[in-house]
Amino acid sequence: MLILESVHTFYGHIHALKGISLTVNEGEVVSLIGSNGAGKTTTLNTISGVLSARAGSIYFQEPNGSLPGQASRSPDQGIRLDQLPAHEVARLGVSQSPEGRKIFARLSVQENLAMGAFARTDSTGISEDLDRVLELFPRLQERLKQPGGTLSGGEQQMLAIGRSLMSRPRILLLDEPSMGLAPLLVQQIFQIIREINAQGMTILLVEQNAQAALQVAHRGYVLETGTIVLSGKAGDLLANPQVAEAYLGI
Amino acid sequence: MANSPLNVQAAKIDGQTAQKYLIRALGAAIFLLVAWRVITVGLAEGYPASFWISQALNGLVLGGVYALVALGYTLVYGILFMINFAHGEVMMIGGIAGFFTLQFALARGWMEGPWLVVVAALLFIMLVGMAASVVIGVALERLAYRPLRQAPRLVPLISAIGASLFLQYSVLLIFGVSPHSYRKPELISGGLRLGDVFISYTGAIIFVTSVLLMLALFFIIQRTKLGRAMRAVAEDRSTASLMGVDVNAVIVVTFVLGSALAGAAGVMLGFHNTVVKFNSGFVPGLKAFTAAVLGGIGNIPGAMFGALVLGLIESMGPSALGIPTEYKDVIAFSLLVLILIFRPSGLFGEVLSEKKA
């Protein structure tokens, strides 16, 4: 569904992604793990179009959608995302819940959720999805009128995921959803990721918490200084001694 | 007791704190000086209450116009963190366009027609003024600011000052140096006398129109999808784009709204001051900027409130301080300097986020 082919991204002169290739298939949870500065967030931001790839290509298969004007399509691989600005990538159904949650602090919880559905015009579908998100995160229901900035860290993470779901995405990119949360909340967040996936959502998950990320995933990639050094089934990666030593703290 | 609170306090009075107290003392001294002047000179003159009421009403009219312009500064600052120093010229061009539309209406005798025709014509004049300002405002964004979006923050500021001069002297070149005078239609020339207080129809119309436009803007910002997107972009541009918001389009809309308000203000100022010329946007533009800073730049209710306060200070200040009215600009700009020294975040004292600071 999502295919990256030797993608290179730069910050000025810094070569942050050195030819990343990865695939996410429909219905999968794929985890991208690696230490700080390995390029995990850069990968997601390149997919989302916040950063632009200098070389390589990103394809997104979107069988029944309409094509934006400047997008080119290769028949079997899908739409080239790497030529599109961020808002058009989002409109195609690639939704990112960014690192650090990035809640709109001065907008109410309800307005934050509405921002998630910004590109949509089907008001009945939006209110259905609002009900579904509030069912998934009952805590948000009580706080709909509150400014987003007054929420606790865990609630903000729920809001960030809920906001992404409000766009009714075809693929969800989650950047460090467990960051800075208490262990109990971390468990809860991963439980929710499982639940959303069980309902059919395709997820690309970026995490420093490699253990939890691989437990929830079908497949995984290990990123080191801008290069993918290992990939495979999540179970195999968990059992891999190299991974265990470097990322699982065993 | 080395750690008693008193010792800690004493230790804290280092250079920075001393400076803070010095500034506070200075502020208090200035305040007392102004208060003393008002009591001994302004109040001693013994103006009647009706005089002060008239002055206050004038201040509200002026304040309403400033508010419309100040909103343009604050909207743009809220989203781009830059001061659009050409905004006064955007307003002036609205006034110029309004003048020519007025001439057009006068030539066709619309201004002597039945009141409905006159009102429709006035509305038309204002809409043309707004449209002209919108064209200029959007062109500014496109040509003078967007190419510099990634540049250091001082660069678009310089570009704005350049654009301001460019617009002034383009108007000078095209329309000449002499002022264009607005001729008011009979319908709005008179006024209402309540005791000793005179309320001009023009003033009343300007104030009511300003308030209506401000309410419209407030509604757009707070209650519409577009306004929500504007607020989201103001908070975090890249996250807003992840939501599918076309940030450039939102920035253009911001300039459209700000310029439309400025155009309306330009036309109303034309009727109020009776003249417009190439540089008649400059000083009101700076005043509106002062108002926006007074209210806390980037803060929408702040800009409205700051403008009304500035209007009142400007109209009542000279009499209260016992100085000639020609010095009202001195009062306004002294106020700007004082705010920047004593309360840079303005009356509505919003805490500056790292991004804005």
C-alpha cells in the first residue's frame, strides 16, 4: 500500500535519510525502530510531505481515490507522494500523528478533532467518526469544550490519535505515541493501536520503545543513522540477538 | 540561618533585578508626572462634561477605524510573525479607490437621490475600496513576503518597509501630490444634538460600521471552518498541513481579511478626514500598529481594545494634558515607546511562545 524506494532526505547539508526502502501492506502494523536521531521522524515527515525527498520515490496505492492534478501515477505502484505538498498527501488518506503530539493548545478538544476532519465534507460521516473516536477515547468526551493545552500528556496522545482518525485515513503514521507517558498509559496506547488495527487500519508505527512496538507489529524495520540495517517479521526481530542487545535493553 | 528567605531575597537582587526595579521606578515616575499634569492643568481648565463626552465620542470613532487597521497587523502577525509595515498603504489605496468611486457616484447624481440609493452607493464605494485593498494586500503577500518566507525575520520586515514606500510613491506618481477631497452626500452631513453634545452622522455610521465589521471578523475566526484553520495555522503551521490545510491558501485568506478591513477603514477615514493622498495611510498605519502593540500583537480582541483606548487617549489627551491638539501624534507614539519599555506583550499580556519571541 505504501512503498518507499531508496529515499534520500537532507536537512541543509545533513544527509538524514540515506536511501530508505520499506513497504507497508494493507492491514499491517509495521514498526520502525531505532535510537534517537536515526531518522525515524524524518522518514514519517518525508512520507507526509513536510520534508521533501531529494532522491528516491514514495508510492501510495489508493485504488478508488481521485488524483490531485500534479500527481503522477505508475500503473502498478500507485501515486507518487514525494512530489506532493503535505496537505495533499493528507487529503489522499495518509494521516500522521506527529511526535510530541502537536495538539493545537488553544483550540478546544472538539475543534482539534474537527481539524482532523478538515479536508472532509461528508458531515454525516464526520459525526459518525466523532462518535467512534469518543467511544475509543471516552476521556475526550468529558473534555470536548476544554482547550487542548489543558489536557494531560496521555489525554493529549489520545487526542492526537483521535484527530488523525477523524480524517478517516487509509494509513495511519504514528510517531512515538508512547513518548513521555507513564507505563500504564503506554500499555493503554498500545492496546488502542491493536484495536484500531483489528478494525482494519493500516499503521506505520515509529517508536523508541522497541519491545512494545515489535510486540504490536506484524513486521519491523531497524533504522540506524539514516539506513535500514535490519528488517523482518516482528517476532524474528524480537528474537534477534543484535536487536535485543541494541534496543531491548537485554 | 544562611538559608532563611531573607538571605535568599537579598542574594537575588543582582544586576537584572536592579534594572527591573529601576524601570518600574521610572514607570511610576512617568505615571505620576502625567497624573499631576492632568490634575493641575487638564482638570483645572474646568471644561464642561459635555466637552469630555464629545471628545470621547470622537475618540471612539477614530478608535473604531484604527481597530479595523490594527486587526490587519495582528492577523498577519498571528500567522506569519511579521509586521506588515505596508498595511497603512493598503488602507490608503482603499481610500483612493473609494474616492474615485465616490466621484463616479457623484457624477451620476446617486448622492442626491433617495436615501436608499445613497446608502447603496455608499456601500458600493466601501466595497470597491475593500476590493482595491484586497488586490494590493494579496499582491504584497505574493510578491514581497512569500519569496522571503524562509529568510531571517528581519528580511521580510525590510521588504515591507520597501513595499510601503513603493506604494506611496506609485500613488504619488499616478494620482499626483494634491489631496483628493471626499465630498460627503447631504444625507450623512448633518448630526444629532443631544444637549451640548453633537454626534455627527458620519461619525456614528463609521463607528457602527466598524463594530459590525469587527463582529463579522470575530464570527469568521471563531465560528467557521476557515477561521478554525487560521487559528490552527497560527499555532502550528506544519501540523496544520498534516491535517490537510493548505497553509499558503490560509495565509492568502489572512491577507484578504486584513486588507478588506483596511480598505473599509481607508474609505471611512476618507469621509472622516475629508481628504486622501499618497501618504495619508502612513501615520494612521503607525497608529494602528501602536494600537495592536498596545493590545498585545497577535491578539484579536487586544487589537480592538487597544485601538479604542488609543482613539480615546488621542482625542482626550491633548485637552487633559493641556497641550495643543497638534501634539496628539506625540502622545500616541510616546505611548508606543512606553508600552515597548514597560509592557512589551501589551495590555492583554499574552505569554510569548518560543516561536514568537
